Amino acid sequence: MSNNVNWDERGNWDATGDWGARDSAGKKLDLARWQQRLDALRAKHHVPAASLAVLVDGTVHELASGVLHRGTGVTATTDSVFQMGSIAKVYTATLIMQLADAGQLDLDAPVVDVLPEFSVADPEVTRAITTRQLLSHTSGLTCDFTYDSGRGDDCLAKYVAAAKGVALDCPPGEALSYSGIGYVVLGRIIEVITGKVWDEALKDLLFTPLGLDHTMTLPEEALRFRAAMGHLGEPGQDPEPAPSWDLMPRSAGPYGRVLATAGDLARLARMHLAGGVAQDGTRVLSEETVALMQRRVVDSPDKWSVSADGWGLGWTLYDWNGIQGYGHDGASIGQYGYLRVVPSAGVAVALLTNGGGARELYAALYRELLAELAGVTMPDAFAPPAEPPVVDFAPLVGTYRREGVIITVTERDGAGHMVYEFVDGMKDFSEPLEIDLVPVTETVFAGTGVGAAFSEDYMPVIFSTLLDGTGCVYIGMRCGPKVA
């Protein structure tokens, strides 16, 4: 099912025009053809609804397909809002960089200079953690610390206080480990410096100057719009509406809850592509700061979970055979979002979905779109080779531990096996997962049988070593040190 797009004064197609637009290379962008591809790929991969925005030559073009809720049959339109999960981190990072631009924040000063109440489990390393490390996921702070600090305006302050005793994934500055706690701390820094709660700061400093009138942070704000419902189910089948629309507490906002249309997400990307200037000429970031956010801070040991070759200040960085790009992925309960930006071509593509084989839809659609618009060749899907290499698995056997998860790696009949067990605040997330490890290289393995909670095909499992020689395993960009 599809709807006819209706471009408005923000640079979208109007019913009086023709079905097409010129991209930056002067080629015809056949919107009707891309609508057909979106419809076909969405149906093929059992995605209930998808909203697509393509930015070319400074203009945002929007398409939508499917239904927002399979129970009600409400159709998706270009003004429908979706939960974007971790894409919220880009918004928080942009706010932090505005404060740095204004001279209100030193990215390399200890976080405790701004937040004296901030501390980690090891007091000796508390003063070592900087805002720059928080932005680039190199602070060592962990990800899966779940804590509902309530709905009040003090929710971020309460979360930061509650996280004081949580163990680090790794020492600060030593390695990449994807961190949700770090972005809540960034949100709290924004509140302390601006004197506004994170939600209000985001509206005043970002949404309003960019004209993002279909972007919000709170569930009740979504009631003004056509809002997508997440869907869950087995791979290869039509999913059913999730039991809840949203399970995240308010304190998750800085790392996980911004809701928007695909078009509004593309407009945020347009500001970054334009060197920090909004469409109406308002300067949001300096050109130097925009470039700094896209500069690689750390390489990624896990180049497959979210296609991350490295990380900048807020951005995931990609290298497509020499063509550089940036973006971010996000997920909430049954909703998945993908943003890719190719600065050399002036192209950005945003896709928001509400369930089913969303990753397969993204991979197929972006492979075609980015090839045509930006000359990008995206990598093939992660999978083991037809003839996996023979690997000495013994050095990898052991127990790995991070907040919320215990990972037990064993060897069975010469093959690797892993039990992924949820503990602490994550203990009710799922039953323990039994995962076979198929070698890709000596340190990279394809995990099987993980189900739709992680991926629809193979889950990347990467073994690495910290600077002090401690072994670790990366799953979902998160570093789990070896403890036994």
C-alpha cells in the first residue's frame, strides 16, 4: 500500500509539479520508480510501514508506504512520526557541540567540572572521563543500565545519581564501547549549562531553528500526529502489533527517544551537510564544529553490527570503498530507523520503519539508492564464508561480563558456543540465548539462532584485546571484558 506524496513549501513535491527532481549531478530522480521500489521491498520483507526521505541538491523528497498499525489499518503518510531509538544520540551530540561552539563547554575537561555529582564505580578514574569521550563512546561507561527515574523534570539527574555504582566496560580512552549511560550524562550536562530540561533545550536550540515541526521527545506529544506502532514477530512472517507502544522511561530521551518524520530527520542531516546552517540561513553550528563531529576518533572492532567503520563525535562513520559517509541507526520496541549521509555527493537518506525485516529492507533499498545517487557500493550482508576457516578456539573460552549481561563461551566438539544471559536490570528481557559461533576469521564469528531480538540472519561476535591485555568480546558494539 502506498500514498501519493505531497511536497510542501519546505522543498517537497507539489501536486502541480511533475514526478521527478534533479539530483546534484543533474540526473532525474524518478520518485514514482522509488515509490514502487519502496512498496515492493516493504511488502517483500514484511515491514508494515516505511517512511523514506531522500535529500539531493538541498531538497528533501518524502515517500511513505504501508500501514502504521496492522490492527487498525491506518495508512502511513509522509507526516507520520516514528520512534527513532538511538538516532536520538545525534540530536544530543549536536546540542553538546552547540554549547562547545558558544564557549560554554570544554570537550576535553573532566565531566566532573560541569557535573560535580558525576562519578563511576572506580573513583580513581572519575576525573579521567571527558565530554569528548562520552560523545565518541570511548568513556568506558556501559550501555545496558536500565533505570526508570520517573517522569519528572529531574529524571536525568536521578539517573546519573543511580548510575554511580555501575562498572565500566573498559578503562576510559582505551576502546570503543557503545554507551547509553554516557548520553544520559551528556543530556544532564545540557540541562546544567542551559538551565533547561533536555527536552526544552532540544526544542529551543534545534527543533525551532531548523523548522522541525514534526519532531518531539515525549509520548504525549506524538498524539497530535499519525504515530507508528511497533510490530514484532518471527522472521519471514507478517509481524503483529507490539504489546506496548513504548517501554522506555523518560530518562532514556538523550540516548533513545526522539520521534520524527523521515523528512524531519533528513532536514537535520541537511543542516550538517550545509556546514551548520539551517535552510533559512540561521547558523546552528560553526562549519569547523560540523567537520569535527565527522572526524574519526576511534576505529570500530565491530564493523558489522551497525556497519560502523569508526566513530566521530556523535556520528557513526562509514567507509564505502573510499567514499566517506556518516549517519546512525536506531531501534525501539518494533521500530527501526536508518540515516546515511554522503557529503561528497550532498546526499542523505532517512528510512523509518515499524517492524518486520526492517534491516533487510534498509540494506536492499539503500544499496540501490546510494549507488545511483552517490556512487556508493555498500558491503554485502554479514555472514560466514561458504567454507569457514579452522580456528583454535581454546584461547577465547571463558566468561565475559558487562552490566546487564553475562557471556559464557565454551568449545563443543571443536566448535565455538556461547550462552548470552541477561542479568541485573536486564534479567527479564529474554531467556538465555544459546548461540553457535561460526568462524569468519580467527577473531570474528557469526552467531546463529539469535532470533529477531538481535538480527534476522547472523549476529557478529568479535573477540579483541584491551590495552592491558585483557580479552574482551564485542556484541552489538558493546565491549564485554573477560572475567574468568
